[in-house]
Amino acid sequence: MAAEIHSRPQSSRPVLLSKVEGHQDVVSAALLIPKEDGVITASEDRTIRVWLKRDSGQYWPSIYHTMSSPCSAMAYHHDSRRIFVGQDNGAIMEFHISEDFNKMNFVKTYPAHQNRVSAITFCLTSEWVISTGHDKCISWMCTRSGSMLGRHYFTSWASCLQYDHETRHAFVGDYSGQITLLKLEQNTCSIITTLKGHEGSITSLWWDPVQRLLFSGASDHSIIMWDIGGRKGRTLLLQGHHDKVQAICYIQLTRQLVSCSADGGIAVWNMDISREEAPQWLESDSCQKCEQPFFWNIKQMWDTKTLGLRQHHCRKCGQAVCGKCSTKRSSYPIMGFEFQVRVCDSCFESIKDEDRTSLATFHEGKHNISHMSMDISRGLMVTCGSDRIVKIWDMTPVVGCSLATGFSSR
């Protein structure tokens, strides 16, 4: 009798809706226009373009504007249709887009930085445009007068920015791997705290003002969730990408984090569970399991007539262990380890099969991703990168609910 073959059901994944092509260089930023079938893109080819979906289903540029310098960052405020474009020369230019998205009028230029602009945010209530740049500073300028209100300098390039409009707190990530929390005033600012946890430069930040959570992505391939509102200094580590994390977006209503990496990886993390905090790595001169000396422990090596061993750390308990006492590898998603990491042999025995169940889904964007933006209300995502291609995705199959119908369960 012939064997009956049952095809395995396809797991849910992002649906590619459209590709937008036409830029001649890296697309540095792309934003979906709320309530419209349109995308705004900024590129190193010095152009700002507004793409509208035509009856044919294709996106065609309704606005094509050439700038004096490569475009490096962008912010768009839909209610006022104001767009702010950061450039490689340090300037930010403001435009106003017409209601039919067919015309873009120049408003003013802001001399915000001395070097490439890395991130911009616009606050309508205070009429401030806040930005970071490769001149190692954050600046905030008045959009009414166009004048500089304040600047603060860091020791490294400022790479990314998030801003709490209600409290005027700014989060700035930099190339040293540090995040600085600042309170901005009219003409001055004060440093509240600095956050250190990444081993690589900070590439992306996301601030959720409702739960008061800060998410940071870095070139060390990891994401850290900082519980700012909890005041306990709690941090959660998420490791599942195999390249630098380029963009993150937290969906507060579904408690999910969407992240994209440079190799095209798209991850959706379930944050609606009680996760465990990764332990601090312990320091010791000898293995905390078998007590054999590490190679720098000259005295114990001499006393016991043994060769020193290399030090490792168990990712689950944090103990300093030798290779013989940590021969196993395991994933441990509840602590953020989605792929296999080193654990000591006793911790390996304590991990049950159900503990290895993934708490994230991973998908392939199939292009280099250097920037991502989401329209959460419609469940849409746009990605872009150095391959000059812009992709528009339907994310509702993977975010666990239908966003457009009031977040009902699928």
C-alpha cells in the first residue's frame, strides 16, 4: 500500500505586498503614510520621493525632490504634513507636503549639526526638532524661529534617538555602546543616567511611553529591554539575530517586539510572558564547578602541579567554568537565548524540553535591511537598505492578531 503523504502546514509569515524600486543609492529611511497607500523615502542619492499606489497596484513617485547633500534621516508628522530631512552635511530641511501628496514646499533649513545627521524627531507641542549626529551631539531647535536652543556632546558618534514628548526625556544611543538618558529644558539639559549593557555600538532604540520600556538594538546582534518605569534596573536580553540589529518596533497592545537585522532577518518576539533576567557573569580564579585553576592563577597551578584552563561562563547561572564542566549547549528562550549557547553541565540537566520552546518567530526579508518602520494600526511594515529596494509587508499573520479590527485574536 502506498504511503500517504501529509504536507506540513506553512507557519505564518510576513506577506510581501509590494517592492518599490528606483533609487540609485542606499535608501536611508522609508515611512508609510498613515491612512494612505503611500510611502516616503529618503536616499543617499540625494532624493526625497513620495510614492503613491496607482490603480495598477504599482507605486509611482508623485514627488521627486533633489537635495544638496545625501539624505541620512527623516521624520514625518502626518497631521501637519511636515517632513524633516537630515543630510550628510549636518543640515535639516523642513518641507510641507500638500494634501494630495503631489507637491512639497520648502519651509526652512536648520543648521543642526557639523556632520551627518543620524536621527530626527519632531515635537509639535513644544515646536522642537530634536536630532543626533556624527558630530557627537544631540541638538534641539525651535521650529518657529529656526534658532538653536541647546546642544549636548557625547564622547562618541550619536547614532539613534528616542524622545518622550510628555516628560521631555531624550534617549540617545552612541557608537561606544552606551545609552544616555537626558532631560531637555528650553536652553539646557541634564543627564539623568547612562545605560551600559551592549558590547557593540547602539544601532536602534524604541521607547514605549505607556509601559515605560526602552528597547535597544546593537551591532553585537542583541536586543536589551530596559525597564525604565519599574525603577528596579531590570534588563532582559534577547539573542536570536545573526547580524547587527538595525531596527526595532514594540507593539504595546499585543506585547510583541518586531526587529530587523542587516542580513534580512525579521524577528517577532513574544514579550507578553514572564521572562528571566540573564545573570551577571561571575569572576573567579578557578572553575566554580571542579575548582581547577584558570591559566592566570599561577599560585594554584604551582601548588597543584596542574596546567591552567581557559575560563568560560554558563549563560544560565553565570558561573565561571572550564570547558570540561560546560560541554553542552542549549537554547533557553525564557532568558532570551533563542539559539544554542554554552551552559554548564548541571544547568543543562535542569533545562526541560519545554523550556527550549521558542518565544519568537524568525522570518527572512531576503534583502539587506538598514531601516524599518511600522504602521501599527494597519499591521504594515516597510523595510529598506543598501540594496536600494523598499519592501512593504503585511505583518498581521505574525503579530498574533488583526490590528485593523481592534486587536481581536486571529
